Amino acid sequence: MNNRIKIIWLFLLIVSTGIFDSCTKVLDQDPSHEIDGSTGFKTIDDYQFALTGAYKLFQQANYYGTTAPANAYGANAFVCLPDMMSDNLNESGESLGNYTILSAWIYAEDEPNIAATWVGAYYIIAQDNIILRSIDNVKGADQGAINRIKAQALAMRAMVHFDILRYWAEEFDRNSTKPGIPYITEFNYNQKPSRGTIKETYDKIEADLASAKQLMANIDQPINADSRYYIDEDVVNAILARVSLYSKQWDKAIGYASDVIENIPLANRSQFPGIWTDVSQAEVIWSLAFNSGEDNIGGDVYFSPNNRSSYAPNETLVNSYDPDNDIRFDSYFKVIDDNDGSPRLVVSKYLAKQSQLRKPDGIVDFKVFRTGEMYLIRAEAYAALSNNASALADLNTLRAARIDGFVPGTETGNALKNAIALERRKELICEGHRWFDLKRTTKTIERTECTDNCTLLPDDRSWAWPIPIGEINANANIAPQNPGY
């Protein structure tokens, strides 16, 4: 971990001095902090700038972005990779094989994309910890401003740790004593942290989120006055709803999801298509901004402006939509001509902003949380508590908002639970969920339109990614490695 933290600091030095600001020239910047981080920031504006840098880090190719620099790796880990690794997307004949090791579940400790995701996530956490360690000591700063910045950094730190847990934990039981992940709460140049347990990881995630909510009750100005680009209390509640769903804290999942639903209603059918071209922020809880000249979400993983579709939508999934009446079908998919002129269906969810549709560039904001997910979280939690009426009401509300002329369903029991799971599959494709939904519900993956690596059983080692070999070699405290590696 020692060498990794040194690399992280060098990267964060770049971020903190504004090199990723498209309006800033790299050569005009002078590093303002010592390599060991000893000097810190001086003003509240310094901390705000550092927080902006933390948000920028989500654009990395191994988080919500796709485009990786030369000699680097980017697995789009929290957008479409969970669909590529499950049964939503099938590797196509146009694939260059960049992600086959991941989607075929044949990875090992030395897989570069896994290491890049691990390091990239801890980049963000390190940036948050740089902010948090001394912001309370800023002289002359308004306490509300301190609280506003500190709350966002705490919530971000918690969410990123949860995302790491999703890939690297063997299970998601709230009180599990199996190995969790290193929960890093300070920037220490020489630290070599241990993993702790899954329970201990949840404890710290929930503590950070609770602290963030408390701070947000006393801030100097609204965090999201005219946009949904930053983490405010609604985002914190959305994170807590997702965490509670995974940990099967059903009452909490219902409560947090309800808080969000009350404040941010579902988009109607006329608004919904505009979400995906950035015309509308209807039902968007948190959207990560992507602008021209920055990384993109599209890449060539599922469909991009270069006409490559390395992973195509699974036919069983496609057939589950009503293509004529479900507004999601035309919002998520598009028929284009192949290079030889034959038509094919591709995922076009992140093709471009409205202004770029004539020449799509894959630059569009990523919707990290939406109200549609909150309805599905609440419906699943109600169903788990055998409150079929409330679960069905939420499921029908979502389906009616998406499908013209929808006739309310009457499912109950296991049929209702299956219907909720199907709706999650349809609603949240390429928003970073399918692999984790199958993992947390211990399902078997049975791929259709498949010839190799078509089945993954619930006890397979591949559900938990291996700790990267570089981390193991640098940090003796990181043991144990996940089983099977």
C-alpha cells in the first residue's frame, strides 16, 4: 500500500492544482503542497477547489468514464461493466477483447482492469481525506461553508467505500464477519491498512453518512441550487437507501427511499427521454457532469460514435420491453446500420447530449442516482417484509410512468419479487447494477446467445474480485486474499 499511496498523492497533486480543469493550462500551474501533504490548504476556496477535484476523479476510466489514456486501463466499472459481466450484454463479434477476461469471469490477481478500479476508487477517498483532515482549522471561514464542504467529502468517502465493497466482498450481510475492505479515514503517506470485517465496513459507511446528514443541517448555502451535480441530503438518503437494500435493512431502505421520493418525483413519459440527452434533470438525484473535451461514458464498450458495439444487448432482455409503448426502449436502444449495411440494435443510452446528436461524441452526464431506482428499492423492501400491497403499488407506479397504456399488475408473493427484479433489470441497464443485483440475491447467471462461459453459480469465486497482486506485495496487512485466488 505504501507505494500505491505515493502514486495516489502524485495523482492528487495534479488534481488539486487544477490540471483537469479544461480552462486551465497545465504549464501555468505551480504545485502548492508538499509531497507528503504536510502544508495543507490555506483558505476555504482551497478546500472547495479540492472538492471539485474529488468530483472530477469520478470521470476516471475505471469509475464512470470509459476513455483511458495510453498505457492505462479503464473498465467502466460502475456503468456498463456490471451488465457486461452478467446477462444483460453479450460480447459481440466487434469486440477487440479488451474486457473479455472480466466478462468471461477468468480474472486473477494480476488483472490490470481490476487493479485500476481498486486504485482509482482509493484516489477519490484519498482526496476526500486530504480535505477532511484540516478543514475544521481554516481561519476566518464561515462554519456553514466548512460544513457544506466537509459533508460532501464524508458522503463521497462513504459511497466510494461502498462501491469497493460491492466488488470485493464475498457477501453483503450487515453483520458478516468475513473480510471487508480497508476503510481509509486519514491521508497517511506510509499507512498499510488491514481489511477489517464486512460489519466493520458497514459501520464506518453508515457513520460517515450520518455525519454528513448532520452537517448538512447547518450549511451556508444550498448545495444544489440550480442543478443536481453535487451531493446534497437527497443524495445522502439515496446512498443510504442503496446501502440498506444490500444489507437487507428493509425498514431503513423504505424510510430513506421515501425521503427521496417525497422530494424528487418520477419523470413522466414526456420528460424521460430528455434525461439521457441532458435536456431534462427530471427525477435525477445526482448527475456527474461530463463536458466537451473531457472523458466520456461511451467509449466502444457498448456503442460509441466510432460505430463499434463490443457488447450488444441480450435478446431476452430486449424482448422483455414493449418496444411500442415503453418509453425506455427508444431512450436506451437504437437500431443502426452495421459497417456492411445490415441493421443491429445497440445500447445508445449515453450517446450524446442533445446538441451533439447529429455528431454524437459520447459526452453526456452520468446519472448516479435516479428516483426510478428509489421506487424499486422501496418495492423490493416492502416485498421482503411481505407487504405485497405497498410493493405492488410502487412497482405499478413505476411501470405506469414508463409504459403508455399500462394495465396495473396484480402480482403477489414470489411472482411479485420476480417482477421487481425484472423491472430493475429493464430500468437500470448500464447504470451499474445488474452484476451486483444477482450477487446480493445469490442468483445463478444463465446466459443466452452464449457459447463459452455461459453459467456462473452462486458459490463461484468470481463473484468477489481478487485483491490486486500489487497491493498484496506492498501491504502485508491486507491479507487474506479472497477465496479461490
